[in-house]
Amino acid sequence: MAKKTVATLHEGSKDGRAYSKVIKMVRSPKTGAFIFDEQMVPNEEVKDFFKN
């Protein structure tokens, strides 16, 4: 049987867990319809993202 390589890939880089994908619903200034603002931000800046 083959080894599970997925487990070894996660051990090398732990920086990926330092970021979160955040999604905020905002109004479009052009049409007035709602659009979604998606970004990858560091975990420390998540609250700042939603304050604006």
C-alpha cells in the first residue's frame, strides 16, 4: 500500500493556518445591489476587516 502523503504535507507549513478567508456583504455604489467582498487576511486582522 502507498503511504498517505497528505499528512506529511501539513507538517511542513503551518503558516497556512495563520490566515482566514473572510466574506463581507456590501452594497455596490454603482447599482445598489449587494456584492460579496472576499479576502484572505491574517487572523489578527479579522476584526479590523469587519469594522470598516
